[in-house]
Amino acid sequence: MRLSRSPTIQTLAVCLVVFVVQSAVRFVSPALALGLFALSPPVAGHVWTLPLSVYSHAGFAHLFSNAVALVLVGFIVERGTTTARYHAFFLTVGMAAGLVQVWVTELFSSQVPAVLGASGAILGLYGYLIASNDISEAVFGRLRLSRRAQVLIVVVFTTLVTLMTAAPGVALLAHFTGFALGLIAGRLHILRTETQATSNARMVQ
């Protein structure tokens, strides 16, 4: 696959373009940049920030760290899916993670920090990769755990991973949501194409 056709490279390119525009707007007006690119309540009042916030970042260090994390997992995940499914998954998980962060925080505080960044979506890719690989399939297949036990494992594992990413200013609820959705999606193999599923079934037979 050419790099230009890689959904991971495409995602990085979108993040870079958004960051350049965001930086230009921030130079003129930091408040305007925050309002245009960051997700904050009321979400219905500026719905464009829902998808845009996934590709926006607070600074170069934030963008660089997310880019490295994405490269480490993105190229692996994209080999087992289509470009359309990859982008749909990334954006959907990223938006869901941001919404949970905003809505849950809003329930307990009158001051809700604005949310932006691809961390939730990237953790979704990590969760998907962990839950969908052959080793995980073999382990869960042999254990034959109940749904309640599987949910408990997802919650505990996701909590541990979320705590590992804890730092001042980090949207932990978004991280938790993204990774949890990734684990669930991985167990369901929602990124797998029908051709791959048929091929795997033939190999098992």
C-alpha cells in the first residue's frame, strides 16, 4: 500500500492541517480558536466541534505525542480493515470519547474544561488491537467467560490503562471511553471485512 493510501497517514495529515489552521486562528485570537476547535457544552450550540475536536490539539507536544502513539498502532490495525471503516471507527470513537468527557463532567461540575485531541480515538485503536488478535481469541475461547465476567474484565483493564495515562489536564473519561469501546469493538471484530472473516473461517476448518 502506498503511504498516501494509508488511513493512518491520512489521519496524521488531517491532524497536521487542522493544527496549522488552529495555530493561525490562535495567533489572532486564543479564545476564538478554543471556541472553534474544542468541544465544550452546550455541544448542540456548536456541533462542528464534535468531529473537529478529534483532530485538534492543544499544542505541538500534544500533537507529536498523539502522532507517535497513532503510528505505533495505526499501521497494524489498518492492515485488517478498509480505509472507510478505519476512518469511521476513528472518528466515531473519538467523538464518543469527547462527548462522555463533557457530559459526565458537566453532571458534577459547573465548569467543564474544553476537550480536544485524538487520544480517545487512538486508545480505541489500541483496545481494538488487543481484543481482536489471535491470542486474545484463544484465551477467551478457552475460558468461556460469562458476559458479566467479560464486562468486568473490560472495566478493570480499561481502568488500569486509563490510570496509566493520568496526568494534569488529561481527559481521563475520554481515555476510558475510547479504550473500552475499542475492546468491545475488537471482540466483535467490527473492522474485519467479510473476505477476511471467510478466510479465517476456512483456516479454522
